[in-house]
Amino acid sequence: MLRESFNIETIFNKLFGGFDLVLLSILFSLFAVSTVAIYSAAIGENINISQHWRNVGLCFILIWIVAQIPIYTLMKFAIPLYTIGVLLLISVAMFGLVKKGARRWIDLGVIIQPAELMKIAMPLMLAWYFHKREQFIRYWDFIVGLVILLIPCILIAKQPDLGTAILVFAAGFYVIFFAGFSWKIILPILTLLIICIFLIITYQDNICASNQSWQPLFHDYQKYRVCTLLNPNTDPLGKGFHILQSMIAIGSGGLSGKGWLKGTQTHLEFIPEKHTDFIFAVYSEEFGFIGNIVLLLLYSLLIFRSLYIASKANLLFSKLVGSAIALMFFTYAFVNMSMVIGILPVVGIPLPFMSYGGTALVTLGMGIGILMSIARHNNN
């Protein structure tokens, strides 16, 4: 009996020992909130809630698999993953599948979106690069890092897929920043960006009224999204419909919300993409300001716990990757919530661990798995 107990305990420790239970608890809590919100959004839609549970189950399996991989093995994956990702992006640009005017997919027997791979491959590649130069990082290394970052971002933006390009750029830039990129360079860029935003807001009527295209920097539909953001009432039944209806839903939730399954904007079909990109509007309408505080608290705990795991890592590679993944979660949440409440243009970024769908959960699950691997193999 003792031998059997010992074997079971040994096997359990081998399979699950070293997992960060705090991070797992936060993740379970987010998925619980997600299930409640998606169940409500799925009413009247051709959505099977059991598929969401299947996706969540696959996400946890992926987390467990990635968590088994030692840090030094993850480092060995960095160059191959990045190289394969860039080659696939080039293949997409040459002969990828076109859907709704965008060339983002490629058929390799199964249809895949290579840009999703870069969300993980990018921080791994840059973390490997700076880890190898830990003792003698120079300004030249940051230039090389920016080149490594910009190549896939430009390819993704050309598809066009600005939302994914933003996430890939952010994930890579966080690594460069934590590697020691100087504020003396960052601040002038931020200042220039703020000035550009101020000028666009100041002269929005002239800019948006003009028929002049913004190409080659932006596509016309992206121009319309920016103009709609600045004044959604110019086309309330067309391009401004998404933002206006989501803001109405969020505002009508009030302090405590209308109650679960009682959201009128949700169930009268006023909220578009309500189970994916606009799930935050559904949740806000039914659970109100108090529910949003709970959700923001969960995301804050997720981000800070991830940063804590990264800060305790022994290797620079682990610190950089873990920190980048933590702030990637922040970017996902910030951009999604901001576009739903009308602060940022609609760019098609899901709310992490809340929105329905399997593709985003693969990327996010790999991120959590890497954090678990950092926590488990910290002393190896």
C-alpha cells in the first residue's frame, strides 16, 4: 500500500509538480467568467457552448504539454519557429488564400494562419538573441532586434491584418524594451505619435471628409475605422454601428448590470460579433460596473503573477520571454476593451481567455504553458 501510494504521489509530482497554482487559479476564474458570458451571447446563435468547453480543454492540454518542455529546449525552438513563421508569411503573400479581401491563410493540407505562430515565435526569437549577447549588448544589437521584429510585422500588416501585426510587434518590442532599450529613443517616438494623434483629432473633419487615400501606409477600410472612431455618428447605421451599439450596451449595464441572460442589446441582436470580439459588451451589459471591476482585477492578477514568475527566473531568456508574455496579455485586454468602449479603432483582437474561438486560445495557452515551464524549471 505504501509503495502504491508512493508511486501515485511520484507520478503526480512528475506530471504536475512545479505548476504555479496561483496562475492556474486565475486562469480557471477567467474561464468560468468566460463560460457565463459566452453562454448568454450564444442564445439565439448557431454556437454550441460545448465547443467552447472543448477549446478550453484543449487549451489546458496544450498548457500541460508546453510546461513539460525545459527552458533550454524552448531556446532551441526559437530560430526554427521564427524561420518557419517568416517563410510561411512569405508563402501567404505569394499564393495564400483570400477571404473577404484579406490574404492571411495558406492551405498545407489544413488551412492555417501563419501570423498566429509569430505571436509566440517572435518573443522566443528576440529573447534568444539578447540572451546570447547578455554580457555585451550594444546599440547595434537593438537595431538587429528591430529588424528581426519588423520583417514579419510588415508582412502581416500587408495581408492586411493590422490587429495581429500590432500584437506581434508588441510582443517583440516588450522583449527589446526589457533587454535595455533606451528611453531616450522611446520618448521622442511617443511624443511624435501623440502629436500625430492630436493633429488627426484637431483636423478630423477635413481628413475624414477628404476622398484622398491613406495608402501606402493604411488601407481605405482602416481610414474609415479611424474616422468612425472619431465620430461614429457620421454613419450610425453603417460603419459606426458596432461602436455605438457596444457603447450603449456597456452604458446601460449601470452599476450592477441588467442580470445574467437579461441583456437587451445582447439578445435583440444589436451587438455584432458578440461572442468573439465584442464579448466585453455582453458581459458589461449583464454584470455592470461591479462585474467589470472583478474582470479587471482578474486580468491585473494574471499580468502581475506572470511578471512575478518572470522576475524569479534565473536565465535572461526566461525573464525576457515571461515579461513579454505578461505584457502581451495586457495588450490583448487593453486593445480589445478600448475598441469596444470606443477609445481605439476596431482591429479584431479578442479578449484573452474570454472570447469564443480556438485560434486565439492556442496562442494564449502556449503563453501560459511557457510561464509554467519557467516556474517549473527555474532551478534547472
